[in-house]
Amino acid sequence: MPEFFTIQEVSKALKVTVRTLYRWNDAGKITFIKVGQGRLGRLRISKEELAKFIAAGTPAQSAEG
């Protein structure tokens, strides 16, 4: 069974704001998964997606070097 993280957990781990994660999602740099239906659904990021994102280098890291 895949493991998922909340947007807030990923925000803290990457030391970026939640808003930055939403921007990266909108730009296709990281992908959220909606868990649940309708307005009550919650956004999550899978462990695999987070690992892939980190391996590719966060946008902030890419801009620095």
C-alpha cells in the first residue's frame, strides 16, 4: 500500500510554503493526489512522487546551480 504525506508535511520537509507547493503543482513540477470525494477530498503527495521530485532537484535547488 502506498504511503502518502499531507501538503503540510511536505511543506515542512522541503522548507517551503504550502503556497509554493500549490504553484509547483500548477506548473506540473510535483503532483498531488486527491483522496476522497467532492469538496471533502484531501490532497496528498505519494512517497514515490516526493522521492522522484527530490531526486530531480527542487526548483529552488535548480535555480541556484
